[in-house]
Amino acid sequence: MQTKLTELLKIKYPILQGGMAWCSEAELVAAVSNSGGAGIIAASGRTTEWLQKEIRKTRTLTDKPFGVNIMLQAQNIMEITGVICREKVDFVTTGAGNPLLVMDKLKTAGIKVIPVVPNVKLAQRMADNKADAIIIEGMESGGHIGQQTTMALMENVLGNVKSIPVIVAGGISDGRAMAAALLMGAAGVQIGSRFLLTNESNIHPAAKALIMAATDTDSVTTGYSRNHGVRCLRNKFTDKYLQRETQGAPDQELIELGTGTNYKGLIKGDIENGTIMVGQALNVLKEIKPVAQVIEDLMAECTATLKKAETLLQ
């Protein structure tokens, strides 16, 4: 399949693997890239030493393009950017901050920059400032979310930003959703949650089991009233957090309450007191498979759906 995204990154399929904190490491990243998509290392919360080691480890596992996701509000963001420039990663996706902070430095090093944006205004600004592509991410996604749904973002952005490729994310876990985004005019999709349920994913078996057991109404959003919403599965932690949030607890208390819970839930397997950040398209997340099989299934279902669309015009 050829789109503006596959041409930009020199990949076989228009699929990016989301940069999920503590989860997007070398084995998963390389597996996605080897299977025709583009894997992304998550640098959030990591040291420069860890990132350099992980980039080099990924290169021992794949010779295909891969990227790094950076959180622009990180205290060590300039040091992280320096590592990425020295290691000549293929591309960077950005979140939680102004991409212009590091745009020139990355592009001078020959690295493609793909910011995640939440609205039309920022999408146009990134296009005007020579971003190579953008990702629009709807509030159906797992983890930190914005204010618009994926469908609304597609309607608002895809018709207004045409100079660079637009990648769609948020609640995309199967080939039907991928096909819908492509039909709307997207150059590709970014998928996170589906790759959590893979053999190469490092998340705890208890977290995988909880995701597979979940249904469409089992996700909640914490912090949304404070403009820093996080989508995860409901458990004892989220009940406690939401109680304190609705009681008007100070922001600092809520920040401290949530700190470290992602690692505790996804990696350590404390599925009651940690957070299991996962998107809202839960009823299609029912099997653990190798990454290669996940991507093969995605493309087969996407292709079949696109072909079926032609019958509507007959």
C-alpha cells in the first residue's frame, strides 16, 4: 500500500506504532518495523543513557526505519534531542509541548519531525513551520488525551491541512478503523493499544489479561476536569483519583497521586493500584499475537474493507 506516509518514511505499510511510555522498547519497535510499519521508542521519563542504549539495541534487531517519541516538557528534553541527533534516528514524534523548541535542531540533523496536534490551528501552524507530517490524536486513545474525538479531528483537519501527510490516531485497533481513516483522507494511522497485546510487548501478563477482559464501557478518564485527561481502565486507583478530583483536590495532590502509576500497572502488574492506559476500542482487543500477525491482520482487514466500499457505488 502506497500513501504519502509510506513515501515519506520509506515503509511498506502506513502504520506507526504509538510511543507508549515504559512499553515502546527495542523488541516491540523492531518487530513493528520489520513487519512493514514504523516502530517508535518512547523516551518519556527516560535518561539519555537509556535512550542511546535502546536506539542502538533496536538497530541490532532491524535495518528498517524507526523513530523516537519525545515529551517536550521533559526536564532533559534538550539532552534527549541531542542523543537523537547524534544517533541519526529516522524520525521523531512529539507531544506535551511546543515542537518548535526542537524543530530546527532535529531537521538540521536530517531527522523528520512529526508532531502530535490536537486541533486545526496547531495543525496548520506545524505545516507552516515545515513539519514533515502531523499526527491528529482523538480522545478515544489511551493515555493523555485532548478535547476532540477522532472523527471530529478528521473532519476538521483533513480538509484544511493538505500540504503535508496527516496521520490519524485514537481508538484505531483494527483494519476497519484504519480503512475509515484512509477513506477520510489520512496518509496513515498510529496504533498503540493493539500492540500492547503482542508477544513482543513487555507489559505484565496481568495487564494484558485485564485489557482482554475489558468491554467498551470499562475505560475512564482521570484529570479531564483539570485539562490533563488520561484514559485508562477503571480500577481502585481510578475510583480514588476521580473521587478526589470531584471533591476539588488541589492539582499538586492529583499529580502526586498519579505519579508512577503507569509503570506500576503496565510493567509491575498491579492492576488495582496502577494505571492500565489503553484506548477505548476495547472489544476488538481480545488476543495476544506476534506483531507480524497483528500487522498482517490489520492490512488484510483494511484492504477488504476498502474493496467493500466500492460496492456502495454500484
